[in-house]
Amino acid sequence: MTKKILIVGGGFLGQNISKIISNIGLTPIVTHVSNRENNLDIRNIYMIEKFIETINPHTIINCAASTNIDEIELNPKTAFDINSNGASNLATITNKKNIKFLHISTDGIFSGIEGNYDEKDKPNPVNEYAKSKKLAETLIQEQNNEAIIIRTNFYGYNKHDKFLFNWILNNLKQNKQFTAFSDVIFNPLEISNLAEMIVEIIHTNFQGIIHMTGNEILSKYQFAQKIALTLNYDSNLIISGSVQDSNLIAKRPLNTTLSNTLAKSILKTKIKSLEEWLEKNF
């Protein structure tokens, strides 16, 4: 009988983790708000406990989150209900039932003033979304001190044509001029690469906070430029701009780069560059 891995939140990352789990012979069970069979509302702790008793998973990975940063800034309640209290509920039940628990957090919980944050640096969130994710980390550690909290930032090709990479690629394909921020800096990891690392860490004895990010430090402008140049699109379509001049509602941290030294010391999964991934897949 193969181990069951419950993935809470069958979005972009959850589906990628599910593929990796299937490939190594484990059984993924993925919940999604639109999935009638596996619909799990993590705001309801009694529903979680009943669902887990039915499934009996070896591990639970929480990918569920409310992530629309500007909407959350205007109406934060739902984000705190899902991102903070929902994560706390999962931590409580996994601790009670002795189930391994992994939670996906974000690089956005830092102020973005310094950059290259390591796992011991103190978070200082600058918007409501980040505050909800920071609170989640605090509550999880209170409820389950054996939990694994993964801070990350990821990119990848989305089959539903969503998110940053698809937006950049579509603009380039359509020969449309667009602005990319030169003052927002990150070191994202390609999503299937991240999924491999997440699945690998399940099989270790690691507990606590770990950063899983790429090796390349890039501004959003440099990220877009690298995509254009590697795939032979017109890089002149990309205009360098500042997030300070944008119409975004919530404040964004400027430098959310994370140190991945700890992850590289523990995990064997090779961290791939943006260029490597592009050349292999496009």
C-alpha cells in the first residue's frame, strides 16, 4: 500500500507537486475548492479532522492560500481566515494525529529593504497579504513544532495562461510593449524544480523554516529581458519602470531575495537556472 500525500490546494503549485509525487510511486490526493469529491474548507477544523480520518494520509502539504495582494489590502478578512487560521487548523490536526505537515509560505513576509534574507532573519511584512502569511507561520509553530515551513517565490508555464511568466511571454509573442519593474528584485525558482525539492524534503528529518529559491538574483525587468533574449523575442518591447509609479494598491517589498544556503546543504535536487529551463522547454 503506497503512502498517501494530501495536497491541500490544487492550484498551480499543488498540481505540480502532485505530478512529482505520482512519478515516484506515491499516491497524491489533491483538494480544490471547485472539486466536489475532494472539497476541503480549511477554515473549518472539524471538516479537516473528518476528511483526514477518511483519507489517512502520511503527509499533508498546504498550498491553499488567498493571494490577490491588492484585493486583500482592501478586504483582508478572508485572507486571514484562509492563510492564517486555516493553516493553524491544519497544524493543530496534523500535530494531534502525528501527520507530517509542510506549509508553503512566501518571500513577501520581509520588508524588502535588505534582501538575501536567511531563515533566522525577522520578518517585517509591509502589506495585509504578507501579514496573513507571517501570522500563519507564527500559529503553525505554536501548534506543531515539527512542521516544515517553506518560504519561496516561483515561476513557470501555466496551462490556464495565468501568472507572471505567461503574461511576459504573451506580450512578447504578440509584439506588445509592456513595463517591467527594475526596482523589484527576487530570486524565484521554476515551479517543477520547486515541487521536486518539496517532495525530496518530505523524506528527510528536517523540521522548521527553510528557503527554497533560485540562485539567480534578478529584477522583474531583468527576468523579462532574459526570457526575451533566450527565446529570441524583441527585448526592446520591455520598458524599464518603477513599482513606485504603478497603480498597485498594496505596498510591495522591493528586494525579497532569500538565501538558499540551507536548502542546498540538505537537498540533492539541482537548482536550475531560468535559461536552462527555457532552453529545455521552449
